[in-house]
Amino acid sequence: MKRAGVLVSLVACLLLLLGTGERNLSAGEPTKPEFTLKLMGINRTLDPWKLFEAWAQSVEKRSNGRVKFEFTSLPELGLGGAETIRVIKTGVVDVAEVYGGYVAGELPMLEILEIPGIFPDPETAKKAILAWKPHEAKILDERANAVLLAMAVYPDQAIFSKRPVRQLEDFRGLKTRVHSVALASLVAGLEGEPLTVAFAEVYTALERGTLEAAITGTKPGLGLRWYEVAKYLVGPISMRPHVALSMNKNTWKRLPKELQTILKEEAEALVEGKAFEA
């Protein structure tokens, strides 16, 4: 009997140790993600990308690892900006950076704030963009099967040119890359030649002479070293292009309410809240 009691005690201790070890192992392992979301930005070199990364990290942390993100971009997917609505609408990606200038052919109202010279300063632009936000959310909901999470902006635009542009006559025939219908109208009105070239391909086009000039934000142009192939900077063009960080509605509906809250709160704090500080 004594021997049997000792054996039972040993078995009990062994089971206890095994159970403790299993609990400790589980505690040390990261939570397996319940939802892996694919996020598509315009380009990895642009400022909003850093905000999207900070947002994703914050969401992953606040959700205790229940949500994870995979990042990609338009050039990595071999897509043009005009295809943004299709990929977010059909769920090819779960989250996308939607720029009105790219998708104006399909959703022209999204370009309403992209008219050059409409805002006298960044603060006015901020007020207008945030006032417009509910209307853009409605358009994305009805026409793009998407939920708007936050707005972000790019800096004032400028013309990076291979030749000097000092007077109106210098624009005549200037082959200029544009990224919106509004900018195309501006360049055409100056008697230039507006051309659509993917952002990632502009450097090479300037280098080879396919383009003579290109319009983008001052910081994006600096980031891709356009100054190496275009010696003249003309501007600024007073406009602050805005983008909408948006999620496919079907993906959104699959998420529990508490995760929806985390995604939206963190997007408004870390994307929208920080973008307008730049």
C-alpha cells in the first residue's frame, strides 16, 4: 500500500510539472493571428507608408496579436493607380490607400479637393479635407465597397523639370508627368503636354527623356532623388493631395466589434492625426 501511495504521488507530481511547463510555454508564445490583413499603399518610399506601418504595429499590439498585416504596394503588384478601386472593391487587398487623383475616372467626386490653388494654406486644406470626410466615406461605402478609416495628406506639389521654366512660354510643349485629371487640365492649359506615368517609373522616364518634367510632392520627389535627373524645381503648386485609408467592407464585417474599434481609433490617431502635422 505504501509503495502504491508513493507511485500515485510521483505520477501526480509529474502531471503537475507537465501542466506547468505547458502553461509556461503557452504564455511565452505570441498569440496566433485570427485575421491577417493585406494592406496596399501607393509606394513604400512615401511618407504615409510610415504612418501605415506605425498604425499596423499599434493595432497588432493593442489586439494582442489577433490582427496582423502584410504590406504591398502598387508597383509590387504591377498595378496602376486607376486600379485601386477594383482591388479594394473585390477584396484583392483588405486595406488600400485611395488617392482621388488616381481614381477620378471612376469616382470623379473624390478629386473635388485636388484643384490646384484652391487652398491658401495647409490649415485651410486640413479643415476642408476633414469637413469633406463624411461625404468621401459615403462615396466609398456606396461605390467602392469600402469603409473609410482615416484621411492623410501629401505636401504641396512642385514641378521637377529638366529645363528652366521661368515664364509661361516655357511650359509650351513640356512633356510633364501628372497624377490627376485636375493637374492634366492645368498642364494642358499652360500649353504643356500632360502624360500619365506610374510614380515608380518617373525617374527612368526623366533620365531617358521620355518625360521633360514631372509633378509630385516636394518630399516624394526628394525621396526618389528626382533632382538627379531634373535640375529645376518650379513651384510650389498650392494643393495638398489627400488619400483615404480604406478597408474592404466584407473584411470589415468579418471583424468583431472590438477589433473594428481598435482599427478605427488607431487609424484616426496615428494616420490622420500625424499626417496633418507634416
